[in-house]
Amino acid sequence: MRLWDNAAALRRLYRWLYVCVVVCLLGAVGAWAVNSPYFPIKRVELVTPLQRVAPAKVQAVVQARLQGNIFRADVNAARMALLELPWVAQARVTRIWPDAVRIELVEYTPAARWQHGGLVSRDGVLFEADGGGDLPLLVPEQDQADAAVAMAQALSRFQAALQPLGLKIVQLDYSARQAWTLTLDNGLKLRLGREQADERLARFVRAWHAVIAAQATNLEYVDLRYKDGFAVRPKEDVAASAAAE
């Protein structure tokens, strides 16, 4: 039987031809929409409040990357460019029909300065940005980028423990053996060692008012690496004066 004599086969052929025509038309419409001068991006909406990143800088970066209409705009390129800005931790760029792009940014919250350059966020992420001169300094014995998380977490715990005393950490040292040394804003150093650092710092806090506070200005450091107590070392000039007497 010839094809044109088979009604069922002809109906199936017509249906396939119809589908092909529709697909071609949709493809043509899509190609026209993507390449047409219509549907330009008219608005860039910055929906998150910013403290450290200038909104004008965000607008300039996005507009430089979003060429063409709403369909052709490379939102991923815009997102990657935003992530290169100082202080930007996360970025999201979304098309909003018919003529807008929405920008959502998350800024880093700085916790400390990194000895080898840059800043450290509260989550222990190293990033490059200006500022942070009044933040504590984190000093790993080597340039251990993988130590930033542990140091940021320890800094947060240690600062919270010292808060009732009104003391602040200005420098936190972390040795290759994972031993901690704190330098406080009154110049006193606390040697916590490697193990039970939080318990040793709690011992210092308990002894502060009763034993240490009155002589703190004359001390170089407090060594808390003892099981049931601590040792103190007077400053050199104080020790020399005591010896002369």
C-alpha cells in the first residue's frame, strides 16, 4: 500500500510535520527575541543594604557586564565580577522580567587582621580589603591559610571569656604545635599552650581580680600551662629594680 493511500500513516506524518513547524517557529521567535534591540535592561535593583561596598561601584560593575537585552545579559559574568570586589562574600544576580536585574550581596564581617596580609572574617575566610586597623592581629607561626578558621573560632571564644574583665585581645599567636599565646590591650601576654586552652583562660579570669589585676602593669606574661596554677614573669625593669633593692 502506498503512503498516500494509508490514512493513518498520513495523519501521523501531518502531526510530525506540524510539530516540526511549531518548533521551528518557536526557535525563530526565540532567536529574534535574543538578538532584537527590544527588552533592554532599564533597571538594576540592589536589594540588600551595604555598609562597606559603594552602591555606585556595584552599579558600574554590573552595567559593564550586562550587555544586550534581558535575554542576552550574562548574569553569571556579572556575578563573578561582583565577587572580585573587596568586601563581597556572596553575590546573586537575577533577571526580573521584563527589564530589570536584581542584585543581592553579602558582605564579609571582619574579625581580625592576618599577619601575612588581608583580613579574616568571622567564619575564618581570608579576603583582601582595606581597613581593619583596630582589629586583633592573627599571627600563625607560618603562613598557614588553613589555620585561619581555627584562629577565628578561638579568637571569638577567648574574647568572650575576657569580656567580663574589660580586657581585649590585640594579638593572637598560633604556633606550628597548635599552642596559643594572647596579647591583651594592657600589654600582658597569656600563654595558654596547646591543650585545655579554654579551661586555662577561665582560670586566669577567676584569678584576675584577686591575684593578677593589681600587678598586671608590672608583668610581662602569665604562663597558664600548669595543671593547678600559673606562673608570672615581671617586666625586666621591674625585676631589675627589685634585685637592686
